[in-house]
Amino acid sequence: MTVRFFAAARAAAGTPETTLAAADLDTLRAGLAEKFGGELARVLSVSSFLVDGVVARGGPLAEGTVVDVLPPFAGG
């Protein structure tokens, strides 16, 4: 699946996008933390996730899914 990073998540990952296979959102979080390290793990712990444009808090992920990682944003 494609994972797109925004704002602080992009800065922590050092890239705007990556691909990673995961069966569910928890596995995806763990895989991203392992791949990119502690700073991204910290950002992921406070981020929201959109799965194909819909807010997700868990559940299975299908092949070909696009996941957006949205950390809290300041301002408006």
C-alpha cells in the first residue's frame, strides 16, 4: 500500500511517501516505526489516519490502499 506523510510526519520520515505491506493499521504503525525510527513513532502516536480518504482508527487494510498520516496541525 501507499503511505503518504504530511507536515511533521513527512519531516520525521524524511520523505513524502513510502510503500509498505500491512494487514491492519496497527501492523502498519509498527512497520513504519521500525522502518523510519523513533521520531516517526512519536509522531504516529498522535496522528490521525485516512484510509482511502476515510478516517480510520483500526481494522484491516486491503492491498492497493492509500493511507494518509496526518499529525496534529497548528493554526488554521
